[in-house]
Amino acid sequence: MGASPPRNASAVPLVPLLLLIAAAAIAQVRVAEAACAKVRNVLVVGAGISGVSAARHIAVTNGECFKVTVLEARNRVGGRMWSRTEPAPAAGVGSGGVIRGEMGAQWIQSATGNPITALARRFKLRIGEQNGEEIQYRANGKTYSGWQMKVARAKYDWALKRAKQIASGQDNDISMETAFRAAGNFLNPYIQSRVAVDFEFEYSGDLSTISAWYYEDDAFDGPDLVVTNGYDNIPKMLMKEAIDAGAQLVLNFEVTSVSRLASGAVQITGKDTSTGATRSYSGDVAIITLPLGVLKAGVISFSPALSARKLGAISRVGFGNVNKVFFFYNTTFWPTWSDEYFVEDAQLPGNRGRWVDWVNLKRAYGMTALEGVAVGTCATRMAEMTEAQCIADAANKIKVMFPRYRGAKVQAVWLQRWNLDPYARGAYSYGRLGMQGNGDVTTDFNKLAEPEQNFLFAGEHTHGSYRASVHGGYLSGIREAKRVLSSY
């Protein structure tokens, strides 16, 4: 038999090969950097959905020429997307050993064609649909019969149609409350509960401040979906992709000022919330994704000051309140085949938004829990109440719906009041009475999106078509990322 050739006789020795690979990689980086007239530094203020989408798009598209730093005041990514998660206090209470509540954004709205749906699927998150029957409770705890619901719904549909007709016939904008009052039957308990859910929850403002001309926005098609293993995984995973592409994330950094220096550079100053130390970051351009509530409060100084055009829009666009409460129990005592329960209030119209909407978390999320929502002036008034008072108030509404439940014990209670959060100062934006517009198209939202030299702006409040939504925030971040990539 002939002699066999030595093993790896033709192979390149390992160490020289690694050196060649390293040299090639370094050369590739140098070529990429040489292709950039200058490496630009981009500062992104805020790690909510708009901030992380902007950071990710820039870093992934051209991380060699653009160095992105995301500055976030909280100790987490997500902003008003917060899936609070803790170990389950007892067996059978949570799902997968944890209890979880969507303290802020919760739904993928009109999921067909919605880019958030595509992200949830790309990240292999668990998606559920809440499409069970809704139950309407009167203030005395009794439910509507099928026939009573048809009659009540017909009255509301007629009142809504008439309110829109009245508003469209006005020479000047009016509030939706004025329109509904003119339509008649305004204090009907069912109509009161529906306007609380369909307007004050949907748009976050009190009915008396919601513009009858400018409240509506655009929507995709299809049902609303939920992410059952944490909605905030979407911004977290987007941020991870940004970091993998070279972006930097700085948590616990509370921005106090945004300045344009004589050189034209942007300088952002703030403090480390864990140590109190002050420091600054410099860049060529800044993308400001602060919630509208923070901009309204004026707690961050801009130098030079924002234009009167921008400040006027900040003042006029609405930014409302939505409060949430979560009760986790050791057993269910509510009709788990239904997804949602609406409960009327005896004191109308002042209390129509008082814990008006309840969500069954057992069916979609697998948790033995009820989630309540308070909206409108009720949500605003709750800022003056203690946490214990708010929780007791919500518990009383549960007793109205289910007065005879026995054996169920509360295992945990969470309360979220976004208007008391210093980094949000409210829930989401809406078309407010007094806004400027053209026909049925609001121009103030467009003004919020306009750049002021190298101060750029993103956030749900800057997307006129999809405001007050996760997808609006996401798309606004992409919009500003493209502006950076094409202009700097």
C-alpha cells in the first residue's frame, strides 16, 4: 500500500492564520472609517420605544460612521413600556413562576400590518388575543341582559353619530363633551361608561378637553393582540441589537440640560441618579425622545431655547392620565371566559372613569389576576390620594361586580399612576381642544416632530398619524434615524 500523506500537510499554521485574519479585520475597519468624512456622535435622550428604535436603526445601518449613545434616566429600558415582573407569591397565582403586569402600554393595536407585530414575531415572543365576550355591570352590580345591551348600545351609537354631526357643523372646534351633551341623553349610565372607555381611556384626556375635530388618528387593520411574556421585551431586544452593533447605553442618567455650543456641537448635561454626580456628553446631533409630559413641565433646559412654534405645540397638544391597578389572587372568582368587564358608577358624570374598565388576566396571560383602569378627571384626582386609598377605592369596584365571592385572598397588589412618574408625567398624547389644525388634520403634532437644527425630536407625540401608540413611537424613532443618516 502507498504511504498516506501527512495530516494537514497543506494547512496554514494556526497562529499565522489568526494574525492574518486579525490584520484583515483591522484593515476593514480602517477602510470603513476612511470612507466616513467624519465619525459622527449621536446622542439619544430616552430609552423608550422611540429612542431604542432610533439607536438601533442608526447603529445597524451604519455603525462605523455613527457612534450612538443612549441616555436613560431610569434603571431599565422601555420607558412607558414596563412589564413589571416578580416571583409568584404562591403556587397557581402567576404563570411560569412569576406574576407580571403591563404597567403601561399593553396592546399591539390593530395588529395586521402593524410593525410591532412583526417585531414580536421576529423576537419569538408569545402573542395572545383578547377576543372574549365583554360584560357590562351597572352601578348596583347587576349585568345587562342581551336585549338591554342591544338597546343601550343603540342609544350610544346614535349619540356618537349625532355628536360627530354636531361637531362637524361648527365654525370652531368644540370638545367631545360639548358635542355629546348637545346630542342628548348624556347622563345615561351606559353612555357615560362608554365615553370613559372609548374616549378617556383611548385618548387619555378628560372628555371636556378632547377635541371633537382632532381626536381621531389612523389605524392598521385586524384585532388587538397582547404579548403574554412581557411587552417590554421588544424595546429590550431592540436595544440589545443596537448595542451589538456598537451603540452605548447609559442608565440612571437624568438629563437636566440640552445645549448647542458655539462650535455647533450638542452638549447634554445631567446627573447620575445613583451617585448624584454631574457629567456631560457631547455629540454632533441629539434625538430628544422625552415624553410630552416632561417637555410640558419644562424641567429640562434647552439652550438656545426651543422656538415659539415648538413651545406653542407643546402647550396645545394634550397629554393625559391613565391609572392602573393589579390584584393577584389565590383563586379566580370572576367569569374567566370573558376578557373584559365594564362597570358603571353611581356618581355621574364626575366618576364615570373611576375604575371603569377591568381586564381578566387569566384567559390570555394565565395569571389569577384582575387589572383595573381609571381614566379622565378621576385619574387626575387620584394623584392627591394615597396609594392605600387608591387601592381601597379599586377594591370597592371589584366588590360591586362580584359581591359574593368567597375564599379568594389577595396575594399582591400593584398600582401605577403615570402622572406621578417624574420621567413620564402622564400617559400619552391626544388631540386637545384648542389645537391648531387644517381641516381634520392636526398640524401641532407635525410641529412637535420638526427638527431645530441639530436638536431632533421623536416619540409617540411626534407622529401625527399614529400618536398615542407603541407603533407611533417606534416609527418616529425610525424617521429621525433616517434623518440623521441622510443629513449628518
